[in-house]
Amino acid sequence: MFETLTALYVEDEEQISNIVKSILGNLFKELLFATNGQDGLDIYQNNKEKINVVITDINMPKMNGLTMIENIRQINQSVPIIITTAHNDKDFLHKAIELGVNKFVTKPMDMKVLISSIQKSVELVILKQELESQRLQHEQERIKSAKFAATGQLAAGITHEINTPLTYIKANFEMMGYDIEDLEESKEKDSLTNAISKINDGLRRIENIVGSMKEMSQHSSIEKQQSNIYASIVTSAILAYNKIKHVSNLYINGKLFDLDMDKNEFEFMANIQLQRMEQVWIIIINNAMDELMKIENFENRKLLIDISEDDNKITIIFKDNAGGIAQEVLPDIFEPFKGTKESSGMGVGLSIAKKIIRDQGNCKLEAYNEDNGAIFKITLNK
């Protein structure tokens, strides 16, 4: 009930205090206790930043409750104070009112009355806590947006600088490839052909990175179109092939992936932004590959991609056997700048994927653990 609050309870009668502490101790985040006014004042002075409400008796040794309250009021004018007392003397009541006591609970105490009095007294405190929590949340969102904006500007600049030399390099390698094809058959030609192939794989990977950076820097305006989800996943696997072939077996709808896989063997049609969705598949595949690399034997690594449909939606499930997502990471798996892997950079990949899925309209991306691996489940409307 008061699980975000800390209370100070001051009472010198042991039997009463034992009963009250056993009940209030389960309601508050923390219950501080003193047996006289002087100790109560000392505890308040040492914990004034966190005490949200004071509940006190009046007749106590060393310092009575009213004197303690008077001293507390010199420190904090607004902390709620509840008096538990058998007094009904007018002078006492006037003094308590002057000191800004919020509630009086008469002895012998009815615990329901005490709890009700506490609840009414701390309403403003709880409201302030909620407003502060909302303020902090908005501030975090503002900082996150600022990070995204700064990252986007940086990504846009880097992408622009990379594109020109990348285009030049690709064009020259294409021309070099034609020249090599014209050479007579020899070991040197085979060696050069193999080297050109590897370099082209590297260039394709650079293109994928540039594509991710573009996604960070601007919202894509690609129009939606009816597209075959199966074909788009095969295409994405081909783009990520250079990593896949060194890391893990990949199965798409039960078939072992290879470069000659028929893109149209299965048909699952959905209205999507095709190029952006292919970026999602690449992000999730690469994320799985990073985790699967932790398994020592290649043959023990496995990534399964299964696509299914019903009358209204298409479901795509990516399932690996890399041990699952750490429980402390799982709640924030799609939050940027919270990656824990050294290979994850700023941790924006899955955040980008989430954004793309959300932009498709009434679609969903989920992450959870099952068996001995992680599941990424995408639901798309047809």
C-alpha cells in the first residue's frame, strides 16, 4: 500500500509498538522506529531525505512527542505527522494544530483507522513521487531522443562519406573482374578470382552496414508493397552469407540454407516495406550469429527460421540454440545504448528492427527464451 514510502514510528509502550510495527512493517518500504522523542528526532535528522511520514505518541521519556514534532517542523514544514494519543486536552490540541499535525488517532487504536489516517496524510507525498517519476521518465526519453538525433546526424555524415569511395571501389573491382575473366586459365587467374570474390563479399557487408546507418539517420519513405516474406528472408540470408557460412547452420522452413535456395519455393504474401523488412531479417540473423559463435563446435550451432500463416497474419520465428537472452538484458532488449556484448557497438540494431516492425502498422516484434535459446517472433498482418 505504501511500498514506495519510508515511515518513522515513535512509541515507548512495547506492547502497542510490537503490534503496530508488525502491521506497518509489511505496508511500508521501510519502517524506522524509536522509543522516545529524543531518539525519534535523532533518527529523523539522520534520515530526513527519505522519511515520508511520522507517526508518534505524545507521552514519552527524554523528549515528549510535541517537542519532537516542534523540532521536526524546524527541519521540514510539510512532512505528514500523525499523533497517536489518549489526550483530549484543548491546550494539547491547539498546540498540535499550531505545529501542523495532519491527523489524530486516539488510543486504544483501531488499526483500520490508523491506516486510513496514514493513507489520507500521504496522498500528496505519493502524488509528488508519481509526478517526479513521470518527470524522470520524460527526461530519460528526452535524453534518448537527443542521443538518437546526434547518432543520426553522425550516421548521415559517415554514410555520405562512405558511399562515394564505396561506389568507386565497386566499379573498379567490377572492371577488374572482367579483365581477370579474359585471362588465360592458370593458377594465378584462379587465385585472383578467389581474391576478387572475397573482396566483393566484404563490400556487400559494408553495404549492409551503410544500410543500417541510413536507417538510423532517417525514416525510410519506401512504399509498402505485396511481397513474399519467404523470398525476402532468403535474400537477406544471401546478403549475410559471408558471416553465416563461418558461424552456423541456418534452416529456413526446415531446409538447410544455401546460395542456390529457390526464393519462391514458398509464398507468404504481406503488405510491407520490403527493403526495410530485409534489414530486420539481417539484424536478427547477425544478432543470432554473434551469440552462436560462443558455441565451440560449428556442427552444434543452429539457427531455425520458420514462417507460417493463417487467414489474418504471418508469423516469423527466429530460434537459435545459443543459451538464450540473459534475464537482466531481456526487459530492455529493444532499447538502444543498452547492449552488453562487445560486438554490439551502441546496441541500436534491435532497436532499429523494432522501429521498422512498428512502422509496418499493427505488427509486433517479441523476444523471449525457449528451451536452450532465444526466440525472436514477428507477427505481420497480411
